[in-house]
Amino acid sequence: MSARIPPLDAPYPDDVAPVLRRVMPPGEEPIALFRTFAHHPRLAEALHSWGSYQLSRNLSLGLRDREIVIDRTCARCGCAYEWGVHVARFAGRAGLTAAQVSSLADGSGTDACWTSERDRLLVEAVDALHTAHDIDDPLWERLAVEFGPEQLLDLLMLCGFYHAISFTARATRLRPEPGTPGW
């Protein structure tokens, strides 16, 4: 199946090239998702700004927390593309085990691999947001014991942002990036 909006290939148009240079580490080619957004330079620029915050040290959630939220969100949205990108680039650095990566794809927060209450809460929060588009009072109370207001707001927005990324990657039929895992 081919992409519905084919990612741009180099050489990139003058209005897009600077954005694509900023979205990846120096020397790396932009992934297909970014090259797809490059069809709409103003959107690509806006997403770069927001995504840069979500993946930065300014986010109040640490790398492990962030990747649990992103990987679980992408999995719940059925987005193998973005799930694979994040597992390949960040799962090892985030200290996620193979069992935890597998659980994020198709398990639950009650799986034995989740030995930390913090990790379990993140999985449960993403599941609640995906299923009910809300977090009920009992879960919120448990989250509020573990996470401060900044972290809770970042969790909510991170989950929402990766819903949007997942919807876009799926609806445009992006193929997995080379070297990324599948389900």
C-alpha cells in the first residue's frame, strides 16, 4: 500500500528545507512523517515547535515516563509507524525491557513486567484517555499522589499530541521506517 500523501524527497523546496533540517539530529535524514508534513510548511513549523517541547528536557516528565506514554498511545491508536520509530530510537535509552515494550503494544498496566506503580499509572492513564477520553476520579487521585500538576498537564498533552500524530501517520498510510520494529 502506498502513502496517500507521499513524503517529499530531496532536494526539498526552499521553504521546507530549513524546517526539515531542524527536526532531526545533524546528519540524519528526516523521517517520512516529517517529510509528509513538509507538504504544509506552516503546519510543519508549528508541529516542530510543539514536538520539540514534547521531546525536550523542558517536558516535566522524564524520558522513561515520556516513552511509556508515547509508546502506549501509539499502540492504542494502532499506529505501528510511530510506535516503531519511538521503540527503535528511545526504548533502550528509557530503560524499557523487551517485556515492557511488548506490554505497551498489546498488554496492560497489570502485566507482571510493570513493577513500579509510577509505570503502571502511566499505562492506565493512557488507556483511560484513549478509551473514555477522560480520567475518572479514583485514577486521578492515584496519579496526583505520584505526579505534580505540571507533570499531569504534560501527560495529558503528550497523550493528545501523539493521538494526532498517530491519526496522521495511519490515515496517510506511512510505511514503517527502515530498521524499526513491528508489532
